[in-house]
Amino acid sequence: LIYILKNHRKAMSDEDLDESVRQLELTSVNYSKLLEDVLTWSRLQLNKVPVTHQDLLLKEIVDEIAELYADQLQQKKLWLHNQIEAGVVLHSDKGMLQVVIRNLISNSIKFTREGGDIWISYREENDCHLIDVKDSGIGMSDAILRTLFTNSTISMAGTGNELGTGLGLSICKEFLSKDFGNLSVESKEGKGSVFTVSIPSPETRRRLQKDKKKNQV
């Protein structure tokens, strides 16, 4: 594409130029995401990702991330519903939470057909904070679900031929495990998916940290 634009742009129509620029933008975004995922994964393997807790307004974080994907949502005519109430506070690592929610929203956009919906909600259960990212997308088969959180996951093209790295979900799960959290999924082909992020309450986290130290001793 760069070669064509460099040598033949004068012979191209405005429509062809616009399409070439769009393809270049898509490719650069994909490579940027690949680099980001690989670097994050590498840092996780080397235990170079510190976890720092602070009080976070969950609705605001989701709104900020949704704004990053406003163009993609508009292009695919998708509706993102942030159902989290204002004032919900999570005591967690901001960077970790942003990486996880960003990956889950990105995946929902990728695998939801034009005109679909994405819902993000919050609940509490068994001393854990739970964030659900649900979509009306194409769902997944049992075979795909079995490899979903492993580094052997094969990235599939989205409903708009979007590409991915295959690392995002395993990074999210590993990231959360460093804070005693978890990532799970329920999905059926043709019926969408629900990814659930589980983050322990401060009291539960302290108890788990003590148990971990005892086991290490």
C-alpha cells in the first residue's frame, strides 16, 4: 500500500486513496496492538509488572475506555451500554483494570455483528467484585473455549475482518491472577458471550496474601 501510494497516487481516485489510507490505519493499529500485547506478556513472564492498589471509580474508567473505541463502535453501528452505577468504587490496580476492560470491549466489538449490543455491568458476590462484559456477538464453540486462555489460542478474524494477536485474553487472566483475581467466560455459538472479571475485596485480598506467604514459608 505504501509503495502504491508513493508511486501511483496521482492515478488513484479519491475513493481508492481513502480506502488505502483506511487499510494502512487498520494495519498500523493491528501492529501496535501486537507490540503492546507482546511487551505486556513479556513483562508478566519476568514479574516486571507491579500491582498498586487505589480506589477507582469503575463507571468513569469504563466510560474513558469506551471513548477510545467510539469510532469503531460507530463504524459497526454497535451500542455499548455502561450499566455500572456512578459511585461504585473498586480498590484495585488502575493499569491492570484498564488493560483487562480494554481487551474485553475490543473483543466484543470484534466479534459482534453490525447493529449489535455490548453491556457492561457490575455486581458483588462472595466478597468479590464482579464485572460482566456481555455481547450479542457470534459466540464461541466448545473447542475454542478450551484454548481461550492459553498462549496457543489462534486469533480469529472478527465480523468486520478485524485481526488480533491471540494473546489478549491470556494476558488479562495472568494479570488478574497476580491480584488474586480471575477471568471466566460463558458462550454459545450464535448467542454471544459473557466475560466475567473477578477482583477480591480488600479484606479477601489481605487474607489470600497471608495464606500465600504461609505456603511459601
